[in-house]
Amino acid sequence: MPRYFLTVEYDGRPFVGWQRQDNGLSVQEVLEVAAFRLCGQQVRVHGSGRTDAGVHALGQGAHLDLPRAYGARTVMKALNAHLRPHPVAVVASREVDDTFHARFSAIERAYLYRILTRLAPPTLDRGRVWWLPRDLDARAMDDAARVLIGRHDFSSFRASECQADSPVKTLGDLRVARVGEEIHVTTRARSFLHHQVRNMVGTLVLVGEGRWTADDVASALAARSRAAAGPTAPADGLYFDRVRYEEDNG
Amino acid sequence: MPRYFLTVEYDGRPFVGWQRQDNGLSVQEVLEVAAFRLCGQQVRVHGSGRTDAGVHALGQGAHLDLPRAYGARTVMKALNAHLRPHPVAVVASREVDDTFHARFSAIERAYLYRILTRLAPPTLDRGRVWWLPRDLDARAMDDAARVLIGRHDFSSFRASECQADSPVKTLGDLRVARVGEEIHVTTRARSFLHHQVRNMVGTLVLVGEGRWTADDVASALAARSRAAAGPTAPADGLYFDRVRYEEDNG
């Protein structure tokens, strides 16, 4: 059975998250329904990473096996036709061999977090940014972010529901930059703990507000206790930006 | 009575347009209701320009007179509080003298038109771009756009419902540029005819598709007949970007 890799973009607002759940519509389910309409068979869609309710994606990865070969461009066009009216779209597709797995073959995930820092609430970007009606010191946040880069026990930034075997992760990068009226936090790692990005953002905002220093972030990390770090930033501002595979280097 | 100038941002999707109408909710009405809640009196809000149903604004101008002085920042914050849950926000405000008029004092309006040119439909930007699932030649569009710059009879780009006294307008600028997956058309003039921007965009897209040349655009302009130019681009991609006043030069 031919296997296809899909790059998926979605607006997370109407969904309970990436993963199929009994309590509402998921991105995975609408993709699987679209695949069923395309090929007439129940097809499992495997994602590169789970996203929570309200979290968006610019480049979520996914793969699926279809009962016959359609051509990657046809798969993309047909899935997009069947995905309507949901705000989910396949923005790229390619055929991959059957040893490829969207989740297990991934060597790096990258996220973007958008914070709108202005007095006026968002209108066009409502639900797509975290609105903080005050200025944040992006430079101080970026300096403090460096404390978290590298291999650490991230228990202080881990949701209690997290199912990972170990709280030790290697954070490849974590940067904070001002982009117009927004602060953008970008980060990448092989994998993240549940809520790790949102908990890191919530903590860095304390630094941006001048309430915490980089040393406070280091202490929070060293405490290995969720209570030691800052609050969880809302889902609204979070975007699964892209996933990287071995062959992307080639 | 103190007069305030407001810079207003909105998502045009839920509205019948800027102007109060009997057939649905307008941006003007929600601003006037917010002003009533602030000061307890019926207040008229005057816009710098009308926008049609579904057209957005990044920087619509408006002014209103309030029965007493509040301070510009207080006006902005209070209006924003009262504007909820509508996707309309006052992003800047300042007190102006009573000779100032948001519409009549304006010396230039600028619009942005966004076209998404990719095979996959928009998700996060649905309703906020014109989606064309094919490539457009931005350079050819930009070359053809120059034909329209300057003082002309724009009858070919004028909606039949247009109430302007004359079809002669001076187009200050009209540019087309590729920005990632999008084509951005930017234009400015003292004032525009009804649907002029959308009709110019619809015509330039014919050029981008290779169906028309710059000479065809020149012929369409010279014909002074709506039937001679291209179709009206949809409201989705249009943004009232900003308005300029005499004092902005100072």
C-alpha cells in the first residue's frame, strides 16, 4: 500500500486537538473522514505530534497508507476537497516508503508562539495570539531563554498529565524576538513534554514583565517541580510550525 | 465637546460593512453602541471611508464627539471594553480640534489586497485572503498596475451603485509584490470610487494569469465602461490599511 506524507495546516479553534477523542471533533478525525471519502476505506492518519485543543498548525506532519497509488498531488487535492468546510488543509504531500513514520521518524519539531503586546485586543487575530495589554522586554526574555537550551530535566515545565517516560529532554533552541506589535517565541527539539512550550512561554513572560530574572528561570528549572515555574500560556498563541526528518538533510 | 480621532481595526466578516444599515450589524453601529455605553448619550461616529460587507480594516479612521473630556487613552480603553465581543478594536486615539473631520480632512487613503496563490485552500486566513489555486506573475501585474497610476477617468473600475460625483480620480500609487505564498496589492489615493480597488485587483489578476497584457489594461481604462475591465475581486482580501491627514506631515 502506498504511503503518503502530508504537511497539514489548521486553525485549532474548532477542534478538541489533533488526536481523536470522544468529546468532540479532532483534526485527526476530519483527516481520516476525508481519506475515507477519497478511497472508500477506513484509513488511520498518524501525526508527527499531538496538539491540544485550540493549538494551531502551520506544518503538522502526518502519514497515511492508501489502498492504491493516486499520485501525491492528487492525494493533496482530493483530501482538501473532502476536508471542506473544516479549516484544515494539506499544503504539501509526497509519497514515502513504508519504513517512514510521521511520528517515529521525526528528528525535530519546531513551534512558534505569538504574543500580541498592545493595549487594544486582537480582532483579525483573535484566538490566534495570546493578548497581553502591556509591553514585554523581549531582550530580557531572550536572554533568560538561553537558560533552558540544552539537555535538562524539564519537570518544572511538564503538565501533570504528561505521558512521557522521562522528563529529560534536549531543547535545541529557544528564541524570543519582537516582530512589530508581537513577541514571537520560537523553539525546536527532537520532542517536547506535554505543555512544555506553553509552560516555558508562561515563565518567560514573567521575565518580560520584569517580575523574574534569568536566575529565577534557572532556579525554577533546577527545582524540577511544576509549581516552581510560571503559568501555562494559553493555547491561542501556539503553532506547530514544522517537523524535520533525516532525509530533509539530504 | 471634545472630539477624538480613533484608529480602528476590524475583522469585516461578521458585518454588513462600515456604514449603519437596516439589514444587519455594521462596524459603525457597534462603535456607536460602545460610545453610548461610555458616555450615556447617542453619539455619531464618522468614518474616514466606507468599507463593504466582509472588508477588513487595519487602520480605519473615525472621529466622535463626547459630552465631556476623558483623556484619549481612557476613551480607547473604555470603547474597547464596550466593543466586546465584536472583532472591532480601537488601536489608537487622540484628541483633535473640532475643525477636524475623519472623512473630510483626509488627504489620502491606503488599501491592501491579499491574494493567496497556492494549491491548498486557506485555513487560518480563511475569509481574510482571496484564494486563487494557481500561480500569478506578480512582476507582470506590477508592470500593468503602472498604467492605472495618475489622474484618470476610472469609469471602467467603478461599481454601478457608486455615488461619487465624478469618475475622475488620481491614483497615487498601485503596486503588486509577492510576499511568500501571497500576492499583495497596495494602493493609495485621496479617495476611491466604489469597488475601485476590488475592480483594479480583479483586472490585474487577468494579467497575472497571462490572459491580459498591460496594453489590455490600458484599453480597458480608456473604454470608460465597467464591462471593459475585469471582474470584481471578493471582499475577503481587502483591508482599509490607513488614512492620512494634513498634520501627519508635520
